[in-house]
Amino acid sequence: MKLYGFWRSLATLRVRIAMNLKGLEREEVMVDLQAGVQHSPEYRAVNPQGVLPALIDGEGPPLFQSLSILEYLDERFPKPPLLPSDARGRARVRGLAQIVACDSHPLIVPRIREFLEREFGLDEAQRLAWCRHWLADGLRAIEAHLANDAESGAYCHGDTVTMADVCLVSLAVGYRHYFQGRLEDFPKSAAVVERCLADDAFARAHPLRQPGAPKAA
Ligand SMILES: N[C@@H](CCC(=O)N[C@@H](CS)C(=O)NCC(=O)O)C(=O)O
């Protein structure tokens, strides 16, 4: 499979982790977000939205949107499953994943940060505060679920990894490494993240371990 990604992309991180968990080989094509390559006609021919990731599996057209790709991978390669076997459990896991991928992460992506700078003149410190605020907002919601829901376990949902953990790790990595957020402020989430990152499938997917990444972000 061919994955269009970039070391720094948190949405790509989600797909990288899922592929590692399922033992899937990939060729990763780096699309340099910092150089604006996502806007090139060549990349827009792959993903018209001009965002990462995109995944090509065989002859079919590129797959897009990380959550949709995670669901696709889970259906096509069911072991190990990334969703619980019961409907209510799946709804909870998808809900947690969507806090990350639909509500929190979209507010901090490059095109939003660039718009804040270009249209409203926000300087770097103000943009940093914006990003930290919206990532913390997502983490606060997840922390409350982890603290209050009986279904919470060693991981977000029970004692096995689900796509909620995949998404939580992406949020936490961005918060901690890109925006200098204090993950310790969210102790239950931090414990899940540490447990996940101790697993090689998560650790190998880490942005700072990808080609082109700096030693520290
Ligand atoms: N909701 C999308 C997010 C896609 C997205 O915004 N990806 C970022 C990188 S994490 C991107 O490519 N941004 C390009 C830009 O904002 O210009 C997903 O989960 O796949």
C-alpha cells in the first residue's frame, strides 16, 4: 500500500499506527506540508482537498480522511480489531475518536494556522496559544470520559487497543511535542498514552522517528 504522509502530520500518524498494529507493509510518500506541497496539482490529483493522509490500496482510487481509512483497514484486515464487538462499545470508541479527529485536531492544522496569521495577523505566540487551547479542549473531554465511564480500562475502552487510543495518541503527541502542552494535566489520558507508546507499533509510528523529522519538534 502507498501512504501519502508527512513526518509531522497527526492524521497520518493515526494511519501509520493502525497499519503497524495490523502488520501491514507500506511505502510512505512524504508530502512536505511545511513547503506547501499539499497544494500542488500533483498532490491534489491524489486528494482534491489537499490534505494528508491519502492511502492507495491496489487499483482502487485513493482513500482519504484518517477515520475513514482506519475503518477501511479494520474491515479489510480485521485482526487485531480496532473496534469493540458490541454496538454501544463501538459508539463510545467512535465518539472518543471523533472528539480528536472531528472537533479538536481540525482547529490546529496548517491551513487554519496560516489563515489566523494571514487574515487576522496573529503572531506565533498567539497561534501557539490557540493550538494549545483547542488540543487541551479535546484532551479535557477525553479525560472526563476516561475518569467517569465504567468502560474505561488500561486503554480508552477496556484493556485492548482501539481506534480511540490511536486517535488519543495523535492528539497527545501534537500537544506535547509541537505546542509544548503539559500532558500531565490529563493524568488518565497520559497513562493510556504512555502505555500505547511502550508498544512498538505506536513507537515506530511516532512523528519524530520518521524520515525528515528533526530530533525534537
Ligand atoms: N480530518 C482529516 C485531517 C486532514 C488534515 O487536515 N491533515 C493535515 C495534516 S495532519 C493536512 O494535511 N493539512 C494541510 C493543510 O492544512 O494545509 C483527517 O483526519 O484525515
